[in-house]
Amino acid sequence: MGEALAAVIRRELAWLRGSPWDLTLVSLAPLAVLAMISWMFVASVAERLPVAYVDQDHSAASRQLLRNLEASPRIAVTERPVDLADAWPLIRSGKVWAIIYAPPNTEREILAGRKATVFVYQNAAFYSLGAMSALGASEAIAALAADMAPRLAQGRGLPLPHLAAPHVQSTVLYNPQLSYEWFLEALLQPGVLHLMMSCVIVMAIGRELAEGTARDWLGERPLIALAGKLAPYVVIFTGWNLLGVGWLCGVRGWGVHGSLSALIAGQLLLYASYAALAALVVLGVKNIATALSAVAIYGGPAITFSNATLPTIDAPLFTQIWSRALPFTAYVELQMQQMFMGAPAAASAGPLLALLTFTLIPFALAALLARRLLHRSAPEAAP
């Protein structure tokens, strides 16, 4: 089995060496794309986004703040942890997009005529979601400022000027500089490369179909032949993505804050999944132009529907299903956890399992189509 797989890989690499056009598509073209993206970045309204509220003041003011937060159309208080230590795992796991913290003595500071601080910690790894959550929290706190002072003054018999409403201190997590380079470049690298690889694989398999060499490629073991055909491209484009990560996280100094091993595994499965899907499409339609259109329609909008730029929470059901039907969505979740948020590797088990599923099922279906193609071409090869 190992020798048969190696033979198919050698055959594909020999083709690449002998075809300047195909070699350019897997070498100079990805390099140019990465260079362009690096050069570019070197220098729908979300509603009911889940947030956590930590109330350690337990006062009339903090209870009013909770009511304001719950009334906000932008956010929903889905978690009430006892303290901040219990809140951090919630934001790292993606269960909430922001943490609102009312510290002890918030109301006492207000009654003493001093500025009290309510803290908002937003998850800027998911830039739009974190920003929208922080905005909703800020609006709720501003509403508290408008309505709390006169009510407290009346209830306690204090002059209104004696009361000072709390101000907001918003702390940005995981992307404190709000850098487009860190956020968008890390997102665009795999987003563009996986689409390029899908097109290359469509042309690589389509060439065998168009030139009538499919039987020579498939031999007697179509599953191994399919794996050998896809493997070089999966490895090459994973390598290019890792080069991009090295530039961004190493040379540019952003760093990988979680598990590098989990990130590499996720990238390998990302490209393996899209390779299997591209193979399935071209073997199914048996037409290069149609297959190229299909993989472009499927892979092109991946960034948009990945939850990284525009949230799909509370979107139409079709949009949510489409988002989850894309391997890129699972990968982005893993990348955010490991590159940005410093989550433990175990937190990415779900996305890794999703990517593995996206790889195995299309590959198995593509192998069945390859076997059927081999059987159909057998009579033609007979003397």
C-alpha cells in the first residue's frame, strides 16, 4: 500500500515538474497571494449576542444595570458567573462574547460622589461580535447613568449633584491594538489559499478525465490513487499557510497564543477537507469548467459565513446551516482559539472533529466515484 501511494505521488510530482503552468499555480501564485495580503495589511446588525454579567456589588444600582442589559436588543445575559475567575472560561470557549463586571462598592462610590467604574471585557478575536457586544453593554450602562442618579437621590434624600454616575472602562481582549493585520491577514491567508488549492485539484483530476488517462492514474486501487493525487497539493498548500503563519506570528511578532500543534492539525485538515470536496465535485460532474464554478461558489463565500466578520447568529436558518456546512467555519473557530485566545488544545476538539468529518465523508464518496469511473473505463482498455 505504501509503495502504491508513493508511486502515485511521484507521478503527480513528475507532472508538476514537467508543466510550468501547473507548477506556477502551486508555487509562485500562492507566494504572490501571501505577499500581496501581507503588503495590504502591514501598516447585518448583531442582536442578542450572549454576554456574561458578574455582579459583585449586589446593590440596587447593579440590579438596575442587569435589567438594562437584559433589555438591550444587542445583547443577552446568558451567564451569571460568581466572579471573574469563573467568567474567563466562558469567553475563551465562545459561550459569551463579552463580560460585564460590576465590582464591589460600585453603588457606594456613586453615593460618595466619586466616579464608579463598570468594566466591559470584549472578545476582539471575533472582531465584529466582540465590538457589538461591547456596544450593547455600553448603551445599557449609559442608560443606567441617565436613570439612576435621580432615583437614588430621591430615595436617599441626597442632592442630585452629589451623585456621580458610573463610567465605562472597556478592555479589549485578544486583539487589544484592533490590528487589521492581526485579524484580517490571519483570516485571508487560509481563506484564499484553500480556494486556490480547490481549483488546482479540479484541474489536476479534470486533466486525467479530459486526456483519457484516468485508468493509468487509478490503476487497480482507486482509493490509494485518489489519496496520492490529493496528498501533494494538501501538503503544499498547508506548507504555504504555515509560511504565512510564520510571517505573521513570528516575523511580525504576533505569536501563537495557544497550541501550535492543534493549529497545524487544523490547517492540514482544512486543506484535506477542501481537497476531498474538490475531488468529489470534479469526479461527479466530469467537467472542469462546471467543477471550477461549483468549488468557487462553495468556497468563495467561506470568509463571509465563518462568523469572523459578519455574525450569523439570529440570521435566517438557511444562513446558519450554510455557515456550519463549510469546513472553513470550523477552522476559523479553531484558529481564533489557538492563535488569538490562548485556549487549551482540548477546547478545539470540536472543530478538529468537524474538519475530520468534512474530510472523510467527501473523500469516501469521491473514492466511490473513482471506483465507478475505473469500472466503466475497463471495457475500453480491454484488447
